[in-house]
Amino acid sequence: MNIIIAGAGKVGFNLAKTLLIGHNVTIIDQNDKALNRIQESLDILALKGDVEDYSTYLKIIDKKVDLFIAVTNMDNVNLVSTLIADSVLEIKRKFIRLHNHFYKDEVIADKLNIEKIIFPRKLTSQAIAALLNYPKANNVKTFTYTKQKLISIRAFKDMESFIFKSDNFAIVGIERDKNFFIPKTDEVEIKAGDLVYFFGVDEEIQKVCYKLEPHHINEIKKCVVFGGEDLGISISRALLETGREVKLIEKDIEFCKKANTILQGKAEIINLKYGTTNLYEDEGLQNADIFISATNDDEYNIVKCLEAQEKGIKKIIAINNELEYYNLMHSLGIIVTRGPKISAYNTIMEHISSTGVVIQKSFCGARATVYMRKIFQNSKLIGKNLKPIKNISKSIIFYMKNDELKIFDEKILLQKDDLIIAFCVDSESSKVQKWIYEL
């Protein structure tokens, strides 16, 4: 594909770095430092120019563009650049990132012929809000084609190892001692401290949660959000909308005032003037059911989460802005939620790779991928005998008929609404991806 990326910041750089493999990528920005970094490390066309100026696109007017991605740090620039580029170039698909969520975004997308609008803060806030209904879970992923969910749960650190087997759902991944693997049998040994990934009906998965984490909270009511900038406000609003109690902590008094206005006084805003020495006792924070550190500094988020752990709060979440801190957060027993920039990158990549037939999502810090293909009514695969993929030793593939999940290890006859679901480690992902897309 010919791909144009407007914006050479962190998200634009990472997109270019990933997409240059197999695609012709052009990235546009006015920042010399950002463009020099790209030219020194990536084999792509780095074009200096104003993405809101039509003359910038005249330099590449001879290209037919398969995908235009606007990921500058300014919402209005992303919207305008998309309009200008579309007026000059022949563009098939358009994605844009917007920080601020607006009313009826699907109408705006339709009017501007934009295929996908990504709201990173909203994605992060929704990911945290989704955990409120799963007090013992670390992460919850949903899918368009099925009610089955991918739910991760951390096994209690003092738990005795046991062999686990269930006909109601599957274990599709385990992170143990910083290593991730996918079990290849339906009888799986779970050890203390494992982060276990279950796929199946959430009500059934919830039942086993109590065995893995018997001492955890059973209901989340009282929430503490540390960090009162835009993301912290967005998370607080999402929590308030579910009827939870929220205390928002922020050092900057101006951010406190802004948060109080946006949240309409529904959250208790605490101005952190003199550090956290007596904060927990003075404000009763140790009685919270969940603590979320939502600043833009991962190291600071880790410190705040460790403080909350020490005070006895059971469910601790850190916003992860830099992937290199992911493993450290996990090793410290902190639940990790993708920050806005990582959410934007992952969502764009998942949407590029997904089609109207195949859904693709990453999990376990992007060390694993799930591919899901549905057999639609007009599919050429209906009535076809399909053989399992050969020579994959570390991944696992299932098929689902009438909501019944089975390992795909022998030839099957495909029918309407069947699902092929592959859970892959990174080293085998490209092979499985090629197989499932080309069925």
C-alpha cells in the first residue's frame, strides 16, 4: 500500500516504523528534529511541509494513496489536513486521531468520508471502566463476532499450583516470570503469580476468578484517580458515569479547578499541596477499592501505585505511556492499561490489519495476537473442508460452532456463522495471519 502519515510524533514514528515493512510510507511534518530522527532510522520518505497546506500534497500528487493517517497533536490540524489531502490526492481510506471526543462522531466521519476516528483518551477511559464489572480481572477485550471475551487474571501470589481444565472456556495464554506462552493442551498447570488469559463466556470465567484470587475485592465502588490533567479527567468522568464514587488527586490548582468544572462537582477534587505523607489518612484513600495513576510519567505512575499498594488498596492500575515500562509494571503486580499514545497506535494497527471478515487484536503488551475470521452467509468457504495449519508449535487455533469452542486440530466442514479463532505468539503471528486472511 501507499501510505501517508501526517504527523511525525511518537505515534506517527511508530506507525511508520511498523508499516514500512511491505508498504511505501511517506510521513509529513514541519518539525526538522522529528524528520531528521526518521531519516536517520527509517527507510521512508520524510517530507517537510504544512499538512494543512494543499501545496504540500502537490509534491506527491502522482501517487494514488491507499491510506491517509492524521496523527498530529492538534485535533483541528488532523481534521483540516484530511480534508485538504483528500481534495488534492486520490485517497481510498482515511484514519484520524482526535483527543477530544465530540457528539455524534459517526456523523462527522460519514460527512468527511473518514473510515476510522480514534479517540485515545476515550479508549483508555473505557478500558478502565470495563474492569469495574470484573473486580478480579486485569484486562477485558470484547469482539464484534461473538459474546466470548478475552479476560486476563493474576493468580494469587501465595496460591498453590493446580491443574486446571474446563469445558466452558479455554486458557489461551500465560505470562510467567516475564515470559509469555500459549498452552497446547486443555489441561493447564497454573502457578502462583501467573497472569492467565481466558477466552470464553465471561460469567463462566468469573467463577474461576475466586479460585485464582480469593482475597481480592468482589465489588468496586470507591475509586481514586491520581493525575488531574485531561486523561485523569476523562477517566474520572467514565467512572462517574457508572455510578462510582471518585476522588481525583492533582498537584496543580489550575488543573483542579478545570477538573471540578468539567466534572460538574460530582467528583471530590483533592489538591495535593505538600506530598502524600499524610494524604491517605487525611482523605481516607486507603479505603478505596481501586487506584488509578494516570499521569504522563510512567516512573511516577509506578511510584504512586507502589504507595497505594503499601497502603493496602487491592486493585492498582498504572497508565502505560512507554512500552519499555510494561514488564516492570507487571513484575510489580500492577495492572497495566494502555495510555492514549499506545492505544492510538494499537487501534490504528489493528484496524489496518482487520478487514470486514477478519478481526485482529493484540494482547499481553503486544507480545501475542488474536485473529478471528467469521464465515458469512455469502462466503465461498461454506461447505468447504478446511485442514488445520501446519508447523505451528507455539500458537493455538480454535473453531466455534453455535458458541461451542473446540481446538482446530483436524479437518472441519465450514458452515455459515462459524468462527476460526487463532491465538498466536509473536514469532508465529505473520504465518498465521497470512493463512487466516487467505482462506
